[in-house]
Amino acid sequence: MIANAKDYEYAVTAAGRINVIGEHIDYCGGKVLPAALSLGNTVYIRRNGTDRINLAWTDVPDRISLDIGKLESYKGVKYADYFAACAYVLQRAGRPVLGCDVLSDCRVPFGSGLSSSAAIEVSFTAALLTIAGERIDPVEIALYALKAEREYVGMNCGVMDQYASACGKKGMAMLLDCATLDCEYVPVELGDYTFVIANSNKPHSLVVSKYNERRAESEAALAEINAYIPAEHLATISTEEFERVAPLMTPILAKRARHVVYETKRVAEATEAMKKGDVSTLGALLRASHDSLRDLYEVTGRELDALADAANAYPHCAGSRMTGGGFGGSTISLVRKDKVEEFRAFVAERYTAAIGYAPTFYEAEIEEGIKIMRNSECGMRNAE
């Protein structure tokens, strides 16, 4: 494996993402409001004329070689399984999978709730198609990546992460209907305010967390509701319809459904607030979303609650909430641009006092999803 990134044919980058609002409703057929980040995963790739996919990483010493004829054999192999998953899904779909050397450089912090897994899946899927001379369709790539995550890795997620990673546009959030894949791009124009990302630094793995359990509960809630109201998706039930049937439901399933139904309403309200530049309303919706994820869906935890509480206590923060699947990860906060450094110090002091270790803050812009560059077009840095 060549260690110098300049020796590869292509650099293919896919974005991490934040979700402004709309958590745990993508797999319930709801609309979400994510945005692609300048933090991404870059796959440096070149064809090698063999039947092997040779994997290397800029941040770990491991070197793993995948046999293209045995791609099903790498489930659970640390670092390699996401790559094997993407190649396997393409192969099963009848797309060409060529032998190649790969160097992966991930700038999305792992376990941060900013979707490093989707960035890896989307970038590698796009890279494999690129070296095979195949057409690049961002939506199609997102769906291949989703299939890899669900059927190979074992994470029964919705489509939001992969879609945002593949289809993001600079300066835009995406109002994505996860049932139909209809997408409206919404300019992120926040006036004197900006989003600040803070990582709780609590390691998490959604595959081994309660994520799949929450999805199963949402499906059970829909089944209970369907005994009284016909609905294809939990997120398409109105608040009025839900309130009529809620007393008839199993209490824990009613809690889960209440979050989904009202979070869906918050997405619509937040989109209108963003379009109007109404930071006050948007901030209040972020706070309400976090409260619902904490009290009804129960996916936040001590660390994320302490981080959001600290942010919401700062006078120049309009609102803060967890972003991503939860059980650890990050928050996004709507903060005055001229107060960002003061905000970071304020939150870090309070969070560290409550939890015992410090959070990490990230500089990130809202960027394009997939970027493909030939070797000669990009300043590829050397990898150790």
C-alpha cells in the first residue's frame, strides 16, 4: 500500500452531517432538516489490477486486504466492515467492483453523532463507482450506503444520514421527506447567529445501543395506532389524531409515538422559522426537541443533557439540543457569532464540572455532499 496520497488516482470526499431538527423520525416516514458539514471522509483510491481491495487509514496503523470474491466474510471486522459492506452491496446490485488500493482519511470524529459512518459509506461507494467509470448519482449512492448499513453492518437506521452525506449543498439545509425522498433545499441564513457543534466525548455505538430497540418500539406504536387510525407511517399522524388514541395505547409506546408526532410538527415550524430568519422561534424549537428526546424518547443520557443544559444557560444562546442518534455524541447550539468563544468557555466550564471531562468544539461550515477530484486537481496531503 502506497502511503503517499499523491500516488492515488482520485480523492473522493463525502460529508458528515448535523441534523438541525427532526431526530428519530427518519425511519418513521417523517421529514428531517439535516445539513452536510465540511467535516468529511476522504477516500484516496487507485485501481491495482488484482482481486483485492487493500485498505489503509491515516489515523490507525491497521492494513487490511479484502478478497473481492468473499466480501460477505468481513462482517464485524474492525475498521474494514463498512468498506466491505459497500463493496458487497454494489456487487450484489450487479455493479462492477474493481481491485484497488484505498487510503481513508476521516475528519468526522468517531462517536460524535455527526455520522462518520455515513461519510465513510458514501465516499467509498462513490469511489468504487468512480474508478469503474460508472455514473455518479448521489441519491442512488445514498441508497446503496443505507443498504450497506442496514443489511451488512446491522444498524437499522433511516435514510437521513446517507442522504445528507451524499446530497448536501453548500450553505443549505435539506428538508427531506424520508418516505418519498422529496427534498427542498433551505438556505441557512441565521443573521447574527451561527450553529456551534460540541462533542460530549462520551463514546457511543448505535449498533450496540438502544437505537434498534427504539425503532422496534416505534413500529409497535404504529401497529397499536393502526387499530384505530389507518396510517402508513407514524410521522404522518396529526397531533389531533394522536391525542385521540394516546389514552388507548401502551404507556411506553405512547411516549415514543408522542415524540415522533410532535417532533414532526417541530420540523415544519423550524423550517418556516429558518426561512424567515426567526432565530428566537428556531432556538425554542431546538430546546423543545431536546426535552422530548430526553423525556419521551429517552435517548440523551447524562452527558448530552449536561451539555445542552450548559448551552441553554448561556444568555446569548437561542437554543441547544442533541443532534444525531443519541446515547452520546454531540449537540448543536444557536449562538451569537460575536459570542462564540465566550460561549465555548462557559459551556466547557459547566460541562466539565458536571461530568468530569471537557467537551470538544468543532469549526465546520455547511458544505457540498460528495466531491470527486482527480489526483492532479487536489492538494493531497501525505499520510503517515
